[in-house]
Amino acid sequence: MPKTKDDRPSLQNEAIAFQKIHHQDGVLLIMTYQIYSQQQLQLKSIARLKQIYSEIACTVEVSDKRCKDSWITAIADYQASKVQKLTLAAPDEQALAQTELDNYIADQAQAIAPEPLTIVEISFDHHEYYANDKLVASITYDDNHLTQRWVVMINDKEVFRANTLMRCDRFICTHYKDGSLPVKAEVQGSRESLNK
């Protein structure tokens, strides 16, 4: 739902958001609501107050549905009860849920992230890509081809050809990260042997 001019917080009346965190069946659910101040609610029409009431799933009964102050009171009371419940929640549960989420994200990042590639420029027309001192792929230049002169070589076989060096570089890096780059059959060299 698009925000109206009335929904924007003023400098004096900054809107506050709070989160309600549930941890059920190994799933972390976070719901965020905007908290409206009395001044903000006073500036809204009855129609907008009704809309806010339904957006936040307010359960406080409105005493007089024709009166703007009744809607404002209901919304303010509901928001106060939610903030109070959140602060009364055991901090240990929230900290535990946050720790579990942080650990899960760290484990996933570690599992997905491969070792970084090191690029060695042998000459202008020859580049080699290493992972942990093992040759993964190389890029060479082919003078005999008319349009796609840059070639990605793995196991002394051409696996990709492009018209620029950067496209070959992108091919190697992308396929290496997602694990679809062909595996080097035998190590032909390492950076240490090249330096000797």
C-alpha cells in the first residue's frame, strides 16, 4: 500500500517501528509495524484511521465508530499493548532466536563461498587462475580466430571462447563460484613452481 503524505514522520514526531519475533518449528518470523503517535493520528481522516486499524490487525473494540477520537484511542491502546508485550518477552528467548539465525546465516555463507581465485598474468595474452595454489583454468589469445580470440582452457581443452578477456574472466569466476566449472584433472603447475 503506498504511503500518503500523512504517513511520513515529522522531525518532531519520528515514527518508531517495532518487531514481533516468533520462533516456531525452527522458523523465525519477524513482523514489523509502524507505531503512530497521537499527533500523527490526529492529522488523519476517519477513513485513513480505519485503514490503519485494519493494517495493524487491531483487536481493540472501537466504542463509537463515527467518532475520530474513538478510532485514535483504539489504535493507540493496541499499539501500547503490543509494545508492552514485546518488552515483557523473555530476552533470553529473543537472544537465542537471534543467535540461531546468525549461526545459520554464517554456516550457509561458509558452505556456499568457495576459496577465492588468484589470477596470475603470465603475459598480455596468457592468464592463469589458481585456487589454493592449484591451477583451475587459463585464458589464452588465439590469433587465428576472426571474432572470438580469447579462449578459456581447462585440462588443455577449450571450454569457452569470447571476444574479450573480461568475458572469459566472468565465465571462469561465475562457474567457479556456482561449482559448474570443469575440474582440473591433474595439476600442471602451481604458483610456487612458476616462481622458481
